[in-house]
Amino acid sequence: MANCRIVNEAVASTVTQINNIAKSYADAGTTFESALKSAIADMEGDAKDALVDFFDTKVKDFITSMESGLPAMVKGMADLLEANRANFEEVDAQIAASIRGGGEG
């Protein structure tokens, strides 16, 4: 059986760092969107319309969304790590309470 150990503070800190990375990805995506739309603002024609439509329907959510895009995927990893950390903390507290209460009654 494999050993299992978690260092609560280090994991909590890592969760914060990963969440910050997710937000950075979303912010970078929004910056990219602004730069792209600024660069093509003066364009006219069907190609511009197609490019804007492609970006808005196929790319935008992937690079900017904290609900469904790459930033959300990174945040999901932080959420998973946090759930694991919280579970370890809860189980540890339950075991300690059981040990403390084990000699009574």
C-alpha cells in the first residue's frame, strides 16, 4: 500500500497559485481579444466579419472563460486539489476526535 501524506499549508498555497494562474490566463485571453479586435477595427468586408464570427464563436470562450475555457480547466485542477486537501484535513480531524473519544464510555 502506498504512503499518503499531505502538507496542508503547502497545498493551500499551491491552490491559490493555480487559481491566480487561471485568472492570468483569462486576463491574457481578454487582452488578446482586445488587441485582435483593435487591430481589425478599421477592416471592412466579409473576411473581417468571418474572422470576428470565428473568434467570437470558436476561440473567445476557450481563451477567456473562467466557466468553460482553458482558464476554467486550470481552475478545475485547483478545485480538485483543494477538495483533496480539505478531505485530508477532515479525515485527520475525524481520526483525532475518534482517538480522543476512544477511551471514554
